[in-house]
Amino acid sequence: MVVRPLLRAVIMGPPGSGKGTVSARIIKHFGVKHLSSGDLLRDNMQKKTEVGILAKSYIDKGQLIPDHIMTQLMLNEIKGLDQYNWLLDGFPRTVAQAEALDKECHIDTVIDLDVPFETIKCRLTARWIHPASGRVYNLEFSPPKVQGIDDITGEPLVQRDDDKPETVSKRLQAYDAQTKPVLEYYRKKGLLKSFSGTETNKIWPHIYAFLQTKLPDVSQKDAANPR
């Protein structure tokens, strides 16, 4: 029996590019461990760990969390996953973080969701949430039954500050400035695999086919017909 080497993958893409949806499908089909820097930060801030308190102090000032703090946070988690295939999400965000990651482990592939910024702007500014439950609606493809009202509680929906048009533009510009060098870093190493498109459901089959060359599909149902 051939033992496949463990997969060390990174997923990259602007905010609103469908990373969450694609990551969930990768987990479902390929059984990888998903490590999201955002989830990890929120968890640490909630638990008021030393790193969490430090990270929050930067976020509260509207500053980026320094590379060494993010690197320490992520590398500590990665150490516990050495027996598993894994997918990093939201890290590395800078070349310094990518270099620090390289010193600790060998990355096999970087999946880049190349979605036009105009598509993302339309997608994010159409997003409204029910604050109490976290339910998300999208006015374009999953609208509430009554505009501006949560389907279940009847309470008003709100638009997060992050999803307001002017903020979305700033976030996309910041992503572009910060992340282009990281994409270039991985492109030069021959690890970058870009998937272009405007719809997650159309991009996904290509990502699925690519990952099938590296890992077996562990989901019992829908294995022959990825969705």
C-alpha cells in the first residue's frame, strides 16, 4: 500500500472570494484539518489568552497585528496537526509570515481564488446579517423572505460595517497591497495554483479535480458528483 505524504496547503483569496465555502467543501471531501487565522484570533480574544489580549490591543487601535504575533499563534497550532493533512486560511498574509512558515514546514500547494474585485464588491455589499444568531443573507442569491427582516425571528437585519461599499473597497485595496507579494513569493516557488471565476460553484469542480490528484475523496456520498 502506498502511503501518500501529508498535504500542507494554503488557501488565499480576497475577502468575499468564497474562501469559507470552498474551505468547507475541501474539509467535507478530503477530510483535511482547517486552520483559520481569523477563527483562532477570535477564540484567543474570547478566552483572553496572552496572545488574544495582545492581538486585541492592535485591533482596537485599527492596526495590523504584527507578523511575529500572528506567526507565533499559527505555528503553535500547526505543531499539533503534524499527523494530519491541513489547510491554512488567512495565513500567511505577508512575505515575512510566509518565510517563517517555510522554516517550520514545507508547503505543497497554495490555492488562490482569483475572483474579480467588482464581483466581490457586489457580493459583499449585498450581505446582511441577523446579529443575534449570525444568520447571513445575500440580497442576490439568498434573500430574506421579507426585505430587511430575519426569516425566523422577524427581527431587523443589519449590514456589518465591513460590508458597506466604502469599507469593502478599502479592504480589497489593503488585501491587494499586502497579499500580492505573497502570491508572487509562492508563484516563484512553483506552488501557486490560481482558480479564476465569478461563481464559487463554477470554480469548485476545478479545485476538486486538482485536489483529487493529491488526496482521496473521503466523503461517502456525492463522491462521484462533487458539489
